[in-house]
Amino acid sequence: MHHILDLFLCKTTRGHVFLPQNPKTVSMVQELVKEGAVEALKKCFSSRMEFGTAGLRAAMGPGTSCMNDLTIIQTTQVVLITLRSGGVVIGYDARAHPPSGGSSKRFASLAAAVFISRGVPVHLFSDITPTPFVPFTVLHLGLCAGIMVTASHNPKQDNGYKVYWENGAQIVSPHDKGISQSIEENLEPWPESWSTEEALKSPLLKDPYQDIHTQYFKAIQKHCHHRDINKSSKVKIVHTSVHGVGHTFVQSAFKAFDLHPPYAVEEQKDPDPEFPTVKYPNPEEGEGVLTLSFALAEREGATVVLANDPDADRLAVAEKQESGQWRVFSGNELGALLGWWMFRCWEKLNSDAAAVKNVYMLSSTVSSKILRGIALKEGFHFEETLTGFKWMGNRARDLLDQGKTVLFAFEEAIGYMCSSSVLDKDGVSAAAIAGEMISYLATKSSSLSQQLTAIYEEYGYHISKNSYFICHDQDVIHSLFDRLRNYSGQKDSYPTECGRFSISAVRDLTTGYDSNQPSNKAVLPTSRSSQMITFTFSNGGVATMRTSGTEPKIKYYTELCAAPGNSNVTHLKKELDDLVDAIVDNFFEPEKNKLQPKPE
């Protein structure tokens, strides 16, 4: 037990001892010691949170593996050391964990204290704010970094720490690796780092809330193209912020577009860190999260539901069908609709036929290839990046710096970047832009579902099916992927078929292998710290299996792409269903590996 207490006392390499200064965290550890809860203590102290895909993301609580005052200070000190000179912006959501005394607001104040203690100007939002406001502020004020304290749609006990660089995009290598390595070498908190009260009185501290609120809604108005239609629209829309920060901001976005305010789901509109009405605060999980929204829509006669996740960087959309059933669009389907809309609006404003050669759209490699289909026919450029908006944001920045127009980027996990004012996913601007698209379609006696069919008829059907298995055992995950790399017992040999489906190509972004390249070397960046293999099938199917950077999941993403004109949707869906079944049975082997399916 004593070595665990030593860890808790945080002995530094120079022999100094420093105690965490949050009495609630201290009390939690003392209770665990008193109870002799060795396993719980080991869980808290035996490893350090990794600075990974989304910065930090972990449960709030004591110890090096959790989000708490000490780990926030240690991380922020290293971010400060890594920065070039200039100011930073800090935002936070409404998460809180009373047992440990941790909350997004407290963590944001501690981060501010660290920067101010070393003379760095801090723009700290005085109230909760959507995640996209932080990257927007970095660009708008020309700052050297941004920090957002949020765990997005994770369970209520979690929190996170997301870092944006001076280019307005999330940090990527080498900055993220540099921060991760430096934390271990800089564990000792500076005495002033705890001084939140002093920091909050400092002349170096500014509140950007009002200015950014004004400037953001002014910036997104350049994507409002049908103000007259919006003003007179009879379409009724329901919005839920799922107990997160989105309510007031989406109301303001609708107002900026002259759209009628959406009906707010009363039980979910105010921030509540307990997320009392939902099992998971994640609209990507579909109908369960939207039950109250559907009930309100039925009462008000609304035909569309918009839902943000708790930090309002994602957007889900559902539409009532003629049958009376609700259709929740997948991230890929909404990507197709918004991509089509963004290009259509751009095209109306640009009569010069040559201008299209300067236009780009992006999506992640596990997302639908529908934008590629639209790009081939319309003449703009389409590029794929690795999974995650940090890659799309940084690629968009590169293209913008070359004078290109980046119209749209999306990922299947209901993330959309409709404006280059924010180089990350943004559920607030996407909600207003979707509201305008819905209002426009209504004037043509069309719906989202009908327009999606029209897109597929014109550019080729793209049918996708994504899901995941839950697995907490890293050894099982490693053996599952190692088996695919050494298939049928042959070393460095991938499968050539899956059930009745023939495999035509394999790309492994963990090892860097790609059978489609002349050198067999993958073009996209590779990472040994995460698992990701993509299989291309002879029937036009593509399937990617990957681990999640923030959750205990093995995810799969499958899509069948048909050429324009092949509109036998029933056959395509059956073919994809059979392919998914074969992948699950042959590659995942859920029974043998004791994998839990996605909860219904």
C-alpha cells in the first residue's frame, strides 16, 4: 500500500514531494486506502493518461490515470513550455464530478492560472461554450493556442482536454508526441499554478464571450443564401442539446439565418452534468437519445429533429417519413446531403467554369466515398485523410494557405465542417445550414429523404453499415488484429477472401502496408499505437476495422459503392448485409473473443 501512497504524494525525480490541493480528491484516496481497495488504487495510479487522439480523455477522479487538478496543471505546464509566444483561449463545457471536486470550469480556471503565472495573456470564456468557439477564437484573435475542456459525448464521469495550435486546427505530430513525452519530465507543479483566485484578478485575463458570440454568428452568415425562404418557411423543426451547451447557440444560429426558432426539448435544453434523461449523451447512438425530441415533434407537428452532442460539435438529424416513422440519418447520409448543398450554393455564386478546379472537399478514410462520386462528376477535388477531424482541419489549413477553397469536410461520426472559419467539426453552424437546406427543399415540395435518393441516383448509390464491439481486454484486441496479419498461420499474410467475398486489396495503417501501392507502402500516415486495417472487395465493398482512441471499442465501417445508374437498392443492401455478416463471423469471431455487441 505504501508504494501507492508514494505515487499519490507525487515524488519527483529531484526528491520533492507535493500533495494534490483538492481536498475532495485527497479524501477519495484516503477512503480507498482505509478500505484497502488495492485494485481501485492501482487503476488510479498505475498508469498515466495518454495524450492521444483528442488530447486527454479519462474519468474524473484521483490519480495519474484520471482527470483532476494535478494532471490538468501538469499537462498545461507542458503545453505552455511547447508554445510560441502569444495569447491562448480557454473554453469549457458543463461537466462536473462532485465526488472528486472536478469540473470543466475548475479545470479551465487552473489552466488559466498556469498560463498567467508565466505572463501569457489568457482569453477565458466566462461561461460554457461550444467546442467550435475555441478554434474560431484562435483564428479570429490570432492566438498561439486554444484549449477546450470537454469530454464531448462520453459518459458523465469523463472529462477531456483538447488542444488547438496557432493554425486553428487540433494539434498533430510532432506537437502531441512532444507534449506526451514532456509531461513525464515535468511533473512538479509550479507553486503559482494552483492560484486560480489570483489569476482571475490578473490584467492578463480577458473574457472573449461577447465579442466571439457576435463575430461567430456574423462569420457563419456568409453561408446563408436563402434568407427570404428562411423568413417565410413553414417547416417546423425540433432541437435538443442533450443536456449540453448547444441550446442558446443553436437558437442564435437560427436567428442569424432568419430561420424560425426551433422548438427546444424542455427536459434537455439546460446543461446538466448528470445527463438524467439519456443512457448515453451521444446522438450518434440514434433513437434512444431522441425519444423526447420525437414526442415534442409529434405534439408540435414538426417534421425534422436536430440534435447536438453535449459540446455541440456534432449534429444528428431525423426526419418524419410519410409512413409516420422517424428516419435517423447516418453520418454518411447527412454528409452526402450537406456536401451536395454546400456545392450547390457555391455553384450558384460562381459562374466561372474554371473556378471549380480550386475547390476541395475532405472526408476521413472510414467515411462514405460519396463526396468522391460528386467530385468526379462536378469537377472539384476530393481528398481523404486519416480518421479524426484533427487531420481534416490541418489539411484544410494547408489548402487554404495555398489559396484553395475548402467547401466542406465530414466524418461518419456525425461531424461536419461547413465553414472554414472553424477548422474542426461544428454542430452549431451545421444546424443552421441544415435548417436552411430543409427550408429550401420544402419550397420544391421535397424532403431530406427524397433529396438523398436524388443524390444517390445522380452520383451512385453508397450504402454503408457501421457498428462496433466492446472489448476491454487489450490482449484480445492485439491477437484479433495479429491473426489478420498472419492469416491461416502464415506470417505477414493477409486474408484473400472473407466467406464468399473475394478481397482485392488490403491497407494496414498500423504497419504501413498497402497492397494497392507499387511499393506496398501506405500513402496516409501510419501509427503503431492504434489498430486499423482496410479491406477492399472485388464486389466494390470496402471495410475498415479499427480501435477507438477514446473508448473500449473495436469499430467497423463498411460501404458498397455502386456506379451511377445501378439503382437496385434492395440487392445492394442485401449484398452489404451478407458482407458484414461474413466480416463479423470470420474476422471478429465475437464468441471466441468474448466481444460484446453494440447495445441496442
